Amino acid sequence: MTENPRQHPNLKIFDADDGYIVYHRETDRVHFLNHTAVLLLELCDGNHSVPEMVELLVKGYGLDKPPEKEVMDVINNFEQEGLITSS
């Protein structure tokens, strides 16, 4: 994905005891996300590039090494599941 990803408009996000539940109304599918994954999904607003998301995680979690591969894996998974699109 080369563009700024955008969250699919038909998603509903709910708090759960151990993370978040994302319901995709169009596909009638439920996804369970941890706190970091839902943060990335929320950053998929069309205004943030993937490198910007990586940098936000580095700053927010005080990481020594940018989690570039991990973020790309999550973004690619979101795209495969139809949770995001390119803006």
C-alpha cells in the first residue's frame, strides 16, 4: 500500500475486556484487535502515511527500533480483510 490508508466507512469499533471488537457490517465479520492494532486502525484516516504511523508508535511507546515490518504486516492484513482502503 503506497497511499495513505483509510478505514472502511462501515466499521463499528467496540471496547472489549482484552482489546477491541471491530464489526464490518458489509461483510458481517467480526475482528478482535489488541490496543496497538486498533490504534493503527484509527490512524487509517487518510491523513497518515504508513511511515508516519511507524514514527507515532516509536514516540508513543518509546521504542528503540521502528517496527516497520510489524506495522506493514498489520496494514497488509487490514487491507486483505477489507478494513482499509487507499485514499
